[in-house]
Amino acid sequence: MSYTGHILLPCLFRTSRRTGTPARTGGKPLAGKVALIAGATRGAGRAMAAELGGAGATVYVTGRTTRSAVSETGRAAAAIEQTAELVTRAGGQGIAVAVDRLRAEQVQALV
């Protein structure tokens, strides 16, 4: 089992017809829901985690880079703990889990 990308989620917010930008409907539409984001230390994964948190979800953020272990890729990335804190500040609950998604046993242990 290998996973090499992000799962695309349907739009969580209505889009404003006038501006084309997300129009938040207020409240926490994903309160009580759980999401899992792979590769949550940068880019699209980090942005999706923050948006899900803003909608009230509990978000498991995964990646290889932690505060105590830097990814060997050499790319700049925040630690998964920082992304989890971002999710919590946005209004959800962020939970950091160190997972190398290229290692099947780590992915199996996560789910």
C-alpha cells in the first residue's frame, strides 16, 4: 500500500457568486467530524488542515517532520506539531502524528 498525494475534499464552504471566494456560513459545520491529512507540514496539506480546523473538525495531521526529527528531503517545512497548533488556533482540534506514508507499516498503524 502506498500513497503519494493528498485526498481532495469537496468544498466545505459556499462560494460567493459575486467574488468567487469562499463564503463562510458561520458556526462550525464540521464540529464532531474527524479528518486525516497526509503531508500536513507544508503547502496544500497544511492549508487543508487549517481550513478543516476553522470549520471545527478534529484534524489528525501527519508527516515526517517533527520538532525532534527533520525530514531527510531537505525541503523547508514546519513540524507537524506546528500545523496541529495552527488547526487548534483556527477553532478545531489538531493532533500531530509522525508518519512516513511511504512505509506501509506506519500507514497501517495510523488507520
